[in-house]
Amino acid sequence: MNNAVTLTPDALLVEPTGLDRMWSFTRRLTIPLAHVRGATIDPDAAAEPKGLRHPGLAVPGKWAGTFTKDGDTSFWNVSGRRSGHRRTIVVQLDQEKYQRLYLTVADPRGTVDAINAAITRRT
Amino acid sequence: MVGMGRPRSFDEHAVLAAATTAFTDLGYEATSVDDLLRATGLHRGSLYQAFGSKRGLFLAALRAHLPDPADPSGSARPGATAHRPSSGAADADDVVLLDLLLVAVLELAPRDDQVRALITRALADHGAPDAAALLLGRRLLARAHIDPAQPSREDPAP
């Protein structure tokens, strides 16, 4: 597991775990649910060009930190080679520093369903 | 509801039509984001920017095909025909909507309150409680090339 994703009644919390906390230079992201537009299981996203790295790490199979591409700023914390890439989810945001989060999580299906259900309840 | 970000630079109708074909051919879960990018011609970032998620794209496709409740003719969009449950054969638009509904009922509605509510409303608008169930059931069998009126006499040779 690279990222612990939890939901409060009002926010989505993303906490890179272990060494990923250091590579990504991020202790915790707190996103108000009102700024979360949706979550998707997207294993193929790990194969996309990531763009330019700001602070962060890019070594084969592992991307952590802030990347910009085509004017979009994204937070990446994806690793584990194939097994990790298969567990990649994408969270689209609005009115935030990051337009998009690319995260390896332990349970992609459960995490994506929980995020989408949480934002649906608010609308 | 949150804003929709940058203005769109694509033909939304064409994108939704292409996504609909992918979803109805492969099913919801089996359609990957890469499948949707190939079908729609969108880049990954544009797809997420426009629809928020794969689920958001599916919902947009479903809404585009559902009859507009504000439109007394029941048309889903200009040029689309209203449903005629009494007529025997469903037309092409009806078949696409029924296939989308089948995918939604089978794969999303069991664990998605919003999709379930949307479908429940759409079926309620359809008239007699059993009319929609009959249409969906008939389409499910027709999709599988099964004609209950003509049971095959013999099994295919092993």
C-alpha cells in the first residue's frame, strides 16, 4: 500500500505511507469533498507520460510528487511496478492546487466506490 | 454542484455516442479508461476534466439517452423518437437505451444509489410497472440471440 485514503463527512484524506511520504514531499493531502469530482480505477494511467516533475521522484516504475503536463498539475504516488500499477486510481479535483491525483491504493474498487458514493451523497 | 473547468473543445454528442458503444459492447467494469480514450479520441486529462470519472462519463451517456422528463413527447434529444411500448420491434435508439439500462442495472445499480434512483425514475415514467421489465427482459434475450417463441429443437452438436 502506498497511500492511505480515508473519508471524513467533509473531506478526502490522502496519506502517503512509509518512504513514499518522503519521496512525494507530502505528509497529507486534505481535499474538501466539494472539490472532488470523481474517482476511477485506471491501471493504464501509470503508462502515460507524466510531464515535468517539480519536487518529487521519478525512477523506473515509481512516480511520487508533483508533475505538470499540458497545463495540468497532478499529484502522483504510484509504484510497485506491475502489481502497484494495477492498483492505480485517478481522482479528479476542482478548485485545488492539483487537478488530479494518481494513487496506488490497497483496494482500488472499494476506494473508488467509497469516494464516488461520498460525493454523490453531497449533491 | 462543482464547476466543469475549462471549456470543452470536443463534440460532446459524438463522445457520448462513442462511449455508449464501448460500454454496451464490453460492459461497465470491463471497459477500461484506455478503451474509452480509443473510442472517443479524447486524451486522458480531457476525459477526466470533462466528466470527472469513468462513472461520470457513463452517467452522462445514460442521461443523454433517457427521455427528457420536461419534454412531453418523451424524446431523448432532437431527432430521437419517443418510446412506443405497444409497437413490436424497438427502434435503434430504443435498443441503445435498453442496452445502457441493462449494463446500469446489472453492474452499477446494486451498489450505486444515484444510478439506482435514476433508473427507478426512468422506469416509473415508462407507464405500467411491468412494461419496462418486459422490454428489458426481451432485449436481454434478443441480445443473446435467444427467441423464446422459437425454442431450438436440437442442441448444437458437441
